[in-house]
Amino acid sequence: MKLANRVAIITGAGGGLGRCHALELARHGARIVVNDLDADNAEKVAAEICALGGEALAFPASVTDEDRIAEMVAKTVERWGRVDILVNNAGILRDRSFAKMELDDFRLVVDVHLMGAVVCTKAVWETMRGQQFGRIVMTTSSSGLYGNFGQSNYGAAKMALVGLMQTLAIEGEKYDIRVNCLAPTAATQMTGGVLSKEALDRLDPALVSPGIAALVAEEAPTRAILCAGAGHFASAHITLTDGVLIGGGDGAADRIIETWNKITDRTSDIAPRYGFTQGQRELESAGAGDVSMTG
């Protein structure tokens, strides 16, 4: 029972991946807050956990509703005294090619995926800082990491969550708040019309959820992007190549084109610890002397 007495809030947990995440963490001993927009679905999953001998609380709310999410966190703390884990899983799709997409559908997807995660994370942040412990998982996607046709809104929101994770992991480090991303591939309502039946049969959402358990454990990593599907797990990284000092002047653009293969050579690329690493490398290459980060 690796998560015994830990308290976990899982958004969008009334079905699909969220339900599997809730059952997986409950199996490891966590007390579960089942959040979902649909009250009946949230209640069913909470009852399912309780029937298996776990502890669970259903709380229906939109992740974009700041007041309701604050109420959910307050109720969780009132009942169990803490919030240890937040899994930002809730999401929607409004797939369409960019040429045909309405801006309202773009805004809605970004609002639910990105701002929903921001609202929920902000609601638990001070509690986690105060207790000097927290584990937060953002749900990103291959659509954000690598792109998919017809998912410009979804991909933009999902990549934004990686940027959110990178900074929150830095800010939360001294409070033992570890923040990671999960990029799942699973058969859910959101993928039903996208993948073949054979593929969907192999992509049981339950095969993804052990990744959640690993990302919220006591010994969890931080700033990881874990890709999971069909029982297979891999790690994705945002990397930086060595690059080339081009300088300025009228011929700079031509020199960039001419040395493009060397600029993009990944032989010795790195995954920077801080965003400032890019600027530091650039200044050092330009002979700027001591360019250590200050402040």
C-alpha cells in the first residue's frame, strides 16, 4: 500500500482514464476524490472504490469553475486533513482542421485542458506547500508533443501543460512538490472515433494507470514526461542542441540556412534544467564571460 493515507484528487474521473487512475491509486491505498462534470458518474466511481474497501468522495464540478474547485479542495481538507496528489485528467475534444475550426472551439479546449489544470493546481498549491509535500500530474498528449492533424486546439493546450509542468516543478522543488506529465494513449470516449477497433482493444486505459501511480509515489521523479499506452512506457524530452555561433550582419540568415544541419545536429543535445540554460549557452558562445544566473 504505497499510497496509504495519501489523499488524491482526480479530475474527469467519472469514466475512462480518470476512472482507471482512481481505481489504481485506491488499490495502492490512497483516499480518492472523484471529480467529474457528471454527478452520477462521479458517484458511481466513488461507490465502486468504497465497495472494494477503499475510501472515496464524489465531487461534481467543472474544472474551470474556480469557486467549485476551491470548495472541493476545502471539503477534501475538512474530511481528510490534507491533499497529497492532484491528477489533472479532465478534458474534451473539438477536432477539426485549423482552416475549418471556429475560434470558440479553440478557446473552449484550451480553457478546459490548460486553464482547468491551472485552476485545480492553484487550488491545492498552498496546501501542498504548507504540508511540504505534493505530487501533481498534468495530462499532456502526443498531439501536443508531436502534432496530429485536426487537433491544433488540443495540441496547443497539451503542449502548454508541459510548459506549466516545467516551471511548477522548479517552484515546488523546495516544498517537495513534484510535478510531472503523462502522455497517454488509451481507448476512451475521446479516441473512439479516431482509432481502429483492433487498436482500441489493445489500448485498455487500465494499462496506462500504473504510470500515474509511479508519478505520484514517494520516490516519484519530477519534470518527467511519461508516455504510456498498451502497457508500454517511454519518456519524452524537450532538448537543446549545441548549436552554432552565427553572429549578425547582412549575411546572418544565409549562414543559418547554410549551417542548418549543424544547428540541428542532436548528437550531444541536452534537456536543460532551466530555461535560462539556452541564454547562458548563447552568451557563452558569444564570449560574454561569466553569465551565471542571478537573483
